[in-house]
Amino acid sequence: MNNSKMYVISVAAELSGMHAQTLRTYDRLGLVTPARTSGGGRRYSERDIATLRKIQELSQDEGVNLAGIKAIIQLREQRDQLAAERDALLEEVHQLRRDLAQAAQNAQAARSARGGELVHVPRSTSVVMWKPRRQRER
């Protein structure tokens, strides 16, 4: 568990405006999944409390049934995961662009250092690197 506040079921029920048995039911249905202690006791995070409040709002104010609420929660979790993956990929793209710009600078510096002497070698040309053998001492 991290350093965020964790609440026992009675406190979580009070904070969310629900009965503790309702929280147990929602846990069994997979609508909210609190952390567990080594003894099996439920511990609700601030995020769990917010989810419980949203469940109550969707159920009572919007008239959405529990199956619909579960689908909404799953879609939100997928959206959040995809957004995190997108952010990671965007950061990777930015890093690759920085690396490419650095490589271009390095190539330009290398060309400048050599006086710009580049030799065109046709694709069909093979280049073999070799080192002459030392003659044996007699």
C-alpha cells in the first residue's frame, strides 16, 4: 500500500453515504475492489470512496443499473490506462526526436571536422576491412 489514507469499511461506508453491507456487495460484484489486510479486512482508499460516490450518483440520480455501472467503470479504467500508455508513447516520441536531433548535430560536426569530404560508394561495392598479419619472427 502507498502513503494515501486508507479507511476501514465502516468509515468508508459513512464517507460514501452507504451501508457497509452495500460496500461488501459492490466488492463481490467487482464494482469497487478495496485493498485487503493480511487478515482479509477491507481497506478503502480515497479513490475507492470517490468511485463509491460515483456509483451512488449513477444509480440514484441517473437510474443506471449495476451492470451498466460496472460497464461504465470498466470503460473509465480502460480510458485511463490508454491515456497513460499514450502519454508514455508521446514521451518516447519526444525522446526519439531529441536523440535524432543530437545525432544530426553529431553528424554535422563530424562532416565539418573532416572538411566535408564524403565519398560516394555505390551499393554494389563491397568494403573489406583487414589488418596485415605480422611476419613470424625466425
